[in-house]
Amino acid sequence: MKPHQSSAFDFFTGTWRVAHHRLQSRLAGCTTWDKFDGSCTVWRVLGGHGNVDDNVLHLPGQDYRAITLRSYDPASDQWAIWWLDARQPHQLDVPVKGRFEGGIGIFFADDMLDGKAIRVRFSWLNVQTPSPRWEQAFSPDDGQSWEVNWTMDFTRIT
């Protein structure tokens, strides 16, 4: 029996070490990646139909905090995911929306980058293993091509 979408992020509850890899420049042909560490603590909210994570990111030369808010809508059978960066505390990113199929979570949004329309994709991979991975990708051509520009590899802290 297929697990219900409302429990799709249950794997993520807890505390994690995070290995970040982020392109220095997006949709610009850049191939130089910044590598940095972080941590993430995740807890359930909304009676299990949502969760929040508190992130510490150790960027080269600057630490910062951010949160992710996720909520499940049973009517659409989809999750929405928002990012809030403490460096811009009044700017909530456009939510990506989607679901898990076959153990992979795919979420999309339309957004802007440097004044140009882009498509955003979040992917959750390896969620049934001890080392889940999140990837962010941007598309300048409505999803015909994608550039992965940020990955986060998680290791549970026991």
C-alpha cells in the first residue's frame, strides 16, 4: 500500500548534519561550487500535516540561519514548501508545490532571477536511506533544461 502524502516528510524529523554544495553563480555557465557545512533540526507541526526546519548554514565567510516551512493540503494531495532566510527576514520565497512518487519528491514553482522568469525545482532523493539528499535546480526555458545549483546531503545526528 502506498504511504499517504501527509506522512511523506516523516523521514526528515530529527537533527541532521548537512553538507552543502552551491554554485557560486546561477544560470550563468558557472562550474565553481562552494562547499560548506551546516545543521538542520526538523519537527512536525499542524498535527503532522506540516513541518518546520531550523537551518544553520556556514557559508564561506558568513554564517546565517534560515527556516523551511512545509504544509500538506489534502484537497490537492500536495505539499507546499517555503524558505525564509534570516538575512532577509521579511521576504518569504515563492512556495514550490508537489508530492512524492516512488520515493522521490518533486516540487515546482515559477519565480524570478535577476529580473527574468525561471522555473524552480526542488527534488528529494534517497529519502528511504540514512542519507537523504535535497537538490535545487533552475530552468530558464520553462523546464526544457535544468541547472542543479544547490545540493544538501543529510546525515542524521543521533
